[in-house]
Amino acid sequence: MIARIEAKVARLALPEFTYTGRPGLDAGTRELIEYPYIIVYEVDEDRGEIVVLAIFHGRQDREQKSE
């Protein structure tokens, strides 16, 4: 499974795949699915970098709860 996630992230470095992921829950982020995981990343165009912010299991509740 880790190899599949690494391969999916590596493809993001190719210009035609950088914005493949759907818009993320947080502004400026994108989400790429590698079932059952969700890879959350952002593109820093100024630095020419793709930053992986987190990898979540798809069943994990990611909604913020206000107290």
C-alpha cells in the first residue's frame, strides 16, 4: 500500500498531473484518492513544490467539531 501511495504522489510532480486531485476541505489544498486513503496536498507554485500535508484513511472523520 505504501508503494502505491508513493507512486501516486510522485506522479504529482509531472505538470500534467499536479492538479489531478479534487479541491480539498481547506482552502488552497487538493485531495488525491488512493483507495482507501486520501492524500491531502498543496501546490506551492512560487517554490515549484508539491507539499503533502496529510494522508487520511477514507473512513476517518475529518470534519472539525466546534465546541
